[in-house]
Amino acid sequence: MSDQIGKGLKILILDDDKDICSFSKEYFERRGFDVQTTLTGKSAINLTKKTKPDIALLDIHLAQAGMTGIDVLKSIREIHPDCYCIMVTRDDQKSIEAEAKELGASDYLTKINTAKNLDKVISKAVKKIRKGGK
Amino acid sequence: MASVRNKFHELGNWHNKISLGALVTKDALKDKDVSQLSSEDIKKLFEKVLKTLGQIDEFIIAADKTVDDLKPYVYENLDPDAEIPLKKE
């Protein structure tokens, strides 16, 4: 993977774990992305309105009551339909994955294999964005 | 105690953090030509890597604790050697 694959692209990361946010920020910045991280769904929606990210990496299972990554996906689809939304799921959430797909998620990342698959999923996203698709 | 589902979720989160921590540590060291770095930069690199390794160590301990929390659920319901459900009296 090119070291600066994300140059000129904005990515928003939603995860309710600050360590995951911190590691993800480091990972994406090293690859040239302009990174924003947030711990809450509400803030993810506000940041999407404000900054219009090219990619959003959304954790489906959020500790915050009343809002899931799926809710955030729905809002992003309305506010910024061109955003490439990658849902971060768990192995046992097949029904949620199906729902996310119906709502227009662009891709998935299984939590248990995040590190292994991250380069692959991000390369695919960047290729599609540079070609003009979501 | 949290539900089994939550405990497995928690375990997945620790695993994810360990995995990402290892990934960024590898990134930090990858393609680094130490002979080209100033002593200050080498010091910063060491501090950074040591900090992340320390975090990974904490996550592993936390993951072990979660596995310990899950053990009773398994051992009270499943014969761990025969891998069949235990008969309830």
C-alpha cells in the first residue's frame, strides 16, 4: 500500500473507544489522510455536516444509549450521500450487516480482523473514490 | 456480571485494540533507517514504541481477565474435555 494513499482525502472515524480512535488516527495520518475521530454518534453527524468526509469508518455497536452506527449511517446518507461509509461490525452481527447494506453502507470491516483487512478495505475505498464512485 | 454476549463483545474489543496497537507499532518502525535519524528522533521513536507496547501489555491483561470471566459460563454448562453439554440435575 502506498504510504500516502490517502493524500487529499478526509476520513471520519466513529468509535466509542478512545484507544481505537487514537490508533486509527495514527494509522490513517501515516497514510496521508486528513483524520477526524469522534466517540459519539451525535458528534459524527455534526462533523459530517461540517467537514463532508470522503470516507466514514463507523462502529456499529456504540456504548452511548439510543444511537448506533446504523443510525449514524442513515443520517450520513441524507446529509452527505457521496460519503464512502465503512461499517465496523462483529462476526455475530449478520442481521445488522444486512441492514447496513440495505441502508447503503459501502463496505464492512469485521472487528476481529480489523488490522488484517484494514489496508485491503481502505485501498478499495480509495480506488473507488478516486474513480468517482462511493 | 455482564451478559455472555457483552463479555464476548468486550473480548473482541480487547483483541481489536491489541491488533491495531501492533499495526501502528509496526508502522512506526517500518522502513526506518536508524542510521539516518538524530539521537533525539531515535529517543522519540523508542518512547513512542515503548508507550504502545505498554498499552498492548495492559490490553492483553484485560483480555485475559475477560476470558477468566467467561470460563464459568463454559465450565458450568459444557464438559470441557468431551465438549458436550453437562446434564443438569
